[in-house]
Amino acid sequence: MQHYLEFDAFDNPMQLSKVGNWVITFLSPAEELDTIQLAITYVLPRQISDTLQPRRVLIQKSSIEHHWLIQTIECFDSATNQEVHIRPADELGQQTLHQILDEFDRYDVNVTLKVF
């Protein structure tokens, strides 16, 4: 199963720079339209567990229109003082993704989580 963020046609993430406390940046050159990668980065500290703090979600443009493949969720683990990657299907990954969806919704950015 792969997890996607489906953006409304009017809410293209390549044209958004900040939504609430989330900043969207290009990881790949914007000219490479077939392999565009974006990072959705949280600018304020937020705990999702006793030791994990989500930092950013990496997404890549997919062949499905308006769908962005969720590659990984990067978190800081204060117990080990290291960056860790969690999968979108994990419970903590789902919790992080729903926080993003809730915040984007507050700013009228229409995004839904899709699983194929």
C-alpha cells in the first residue's frame, strides 16, 4: 500500500509556501517536473509521543493527477538524539498526517489522505 496526499486542483503544493505552521519547500529543482520532491516542514516543536517530534514529511509528485506520494515522515527522537523515519502506515505516521490535514483544513487548503 502506498499513501498519498490528494490536493485540490486549486491548492497545488508547488504554489504554496506556508500553511499555518507548516512550510513547503522544494527538495528537487522546480524544473524537473517529472520528479518533483517537496518537504512539508513543521516550524514549531510538537511532540507526537514521549520521545518523537515530527519535523517534516517528504512527498513526491505522482503520475496520478493532484496526488503526491508520501515517501517518509522524519522525526527527531529525543531518547537517541537522532533523526528517525516513520512510515505513513504506522500509527505515529497516521497521527502526524492527520495533524497536517487538520491544520491545512483550518487554512482552507483542501487535502485528503488516500491509500492505494
